[in-house]
Amino acid sequence: MSISVLGIYVADLVFFGKKIPVEGETILGNNFVIGPGGKGSNQAVAAAKAGVKTYFISKIGDDQFGQMATKIYDEAKVDYSNVIVSKEHSTGAAAIMVNEQSGANAINVFPGAAGAITNSDIDKAEETIKNSKIFLTQLEAPKDTVMYAIKKAKDLGVDTILNPAPAADIDKSVFPFIDYFTPNETEASFYLNKPVKNEDDCKVAGNFFLEKGVKNILITLGEKGCYFKNSNEEFLMPASKLNKPVVDTTGAGDAFNGALSVALSQNKTYKQSIEFANLVAGISVTREGAANSMPTKKEIEESIK
């Protein structure tokens, strides 16, 4: 079965330094890299490289950054037949500051062409969505279109994953259409309107989202792992143990969501799916970049041995 991913593609402009500058501060960086990014795009690449047929639904500009997108899709074997090339809009970009000592990052995203995705673009991709096992999306594309797509996917009988990043208000009517809700601690805190820092906080958040109508809640907790809850199960899955040091956490959440969609499409159990997603995310943080850090199926299998 295939996976369809709706989201944005942007070119990542990544700056590495000893720290992330605060407002008004200038620092001298140690490295600079330009590479493919955007949460939806990263997730599609992660899923495709993990070995499942993956379709990406988006919009890019007819420019150099757009060409960078199609190049990595060709390499990762992402089907981009539903990626519209716009003559009217430029491809988006993201400025990413990385603390090279901890791997932490701060990001400013301009969606560009992907910010012009419309409901009619979703309608054109209906057949692709209908034939998918999993529909995965985030909140970087226009929110109204994302909500429209989630409802359409669910109406078509497809399991839906919403990675609410960046966190934004969601109409209460949408929550019952979400099969898997995957915020990180910060995003969960936004919806709960109070900090989510530990397992007890996650339990409160889990109940909150269940009451909203979400079927399954997964709160990613970085090095602490991932909390899961639905009406029947509840557990905290530890993060994968890394054989290499953390280099760059950019795209870790995307690696997790892309891998999660792969595991679920293969009918793995919830625990198996989260363990697999944690593993893929763990491998990604030991490498620089976002899409470029996603491991292949062979690399994933070798890390399990």
C-alpha cells in the first residue's frame, strides 16, 4: 500500500555555530549548507527512502530551488506527479540556525509557492489519496486546505496522520477526522495551554485530545521517547539508543512521522510502529541536514542487526 503526503517544500539554508543567536545578536558561524526541506517534503522523503511507495502533494516554483526538490525526489523515489510547478510563485525557503554543540535548532520558514496550495489542488490529487493506506500532513501549508484534505482523506476511507507543526488553532470539527495526532512537547503544550514536560503531563494531554475526538495520540519527547494513548492502550516508548553523537536535530520529527506512516501502512502494531519511527528519527539526528539525513531501508535494516 502507498502513502500520500500533503505539505510544503522549501530550500533549507542552514547555519551552524557554537550557539543560536538571540534577538539583536550577531555571531560568526562555522558552516553553511543549502539543502531540501519543508516538513511535508522531508516526511515524504523519509517514507520513500524507508521503502514504501510515497506520493507528495505540493506546489513549487519554476526556479533553482524547485529543481533541487525534483532532484531529491528522483533520488529518493518520491512520486511527485501531484507537485504543481508554478510560474507565478517562487519556491519557499527556511533559515535554520543550528547549535553544533547540542544539535538544537531555531527555524524561520517562508512557504512560497507551497503557501498557495488550494482545495482544488487537493481535488486533483483525490485518486492518489483514495488509493493510499495512509494520508499524512502538517500545518505549514494553508490551514484551510489542510483541514479540507484531512476530511476528504477520511471520507475516502484513508487513515489520517496530522503532525500539528507549527502549532495552530484547529477547529473542533476536525479532530474526529484525525486517526493519529503527533505533536511534540511544545505543540502539545500549545493545545493544552499549559506545559507538557513529562509522562504525567502527557497523560493529561492524552485525555484532552481523546475527548476532542482524536483516535490515537503520540506525543514525541525527544531523547525521552514517545508517549502513546488511545481508548485501549497507553505507554511511553523509550527513544532509540544512538551509536553516534547527535549532530543536527533538524528534521527529526519529520523522520519520525514519515517512518510512522511507513510502519502503519505495513500493519505493524502501535508499539512496533513507534519503535520503528524512533529508530529512523534516531539515525537522522546523527547526520547533518533534514531530507538529506533520512536513512534508506538498507541503512535502517543494518542498524537493527
